Amino acid sequence: MRQAVWFHRCPDNIPIAKQRYIEQTVRVFEVLETTSRIRNTYTYADLSSIPWNKVALFAPFFKDILWDKYRIEEKTPNFLSWHQRLSSPPAVQKAYGESQG
């Protein structure tokens, strides 16, 4: 996901790199779609993915090139639900300065 962000914010327009890393982000979401379905717990590695998930999920420039084009909400509901569960503990909300209510 980092590379997708970097190439989309880079002053040099490199379309092949942009496309590659958006597709890799979709691939990661698809893997997480499968693995998040079978787990009820999370690990430190899961927690470390929150910042990048937040960027991919909420950065406005990803709406057209990721969300709409690849129908992320439709194709990865388990991943989105998992991210919500992962982000919901009070300690995680506090770390990101989010309200706890």
C-alpha cells in the first residue's frame, strides 16, 4: 500500500507503477478478505497494518482508482469488517485520537 500511495503522490507520472501498486493493494485486500474470515483474534502484525489500511480506506484520491474501479466494498466485506473490529478497541482508538463512543 505504501508504494501505491507514493506513486500516486509522486510528481513524476509513472502510470505502469501506479497501476501495479493499486493492483497489489487489491491483492492484499483479497488475501485479508480470506484470512480475516477465519480468525476471531488479532496479532501485533494485524495492529501494525492499521495505519496503511486507514490510508487505503479513507484517502480521497483512492476513491476512483481503488474503491470504485475494483468495487472494494462489494468484494471484500470480511476485510472491511475485520478492519473495523481491529480499530474498535479503546486503546487503538486512543492511539489514533478517535472518539471512543
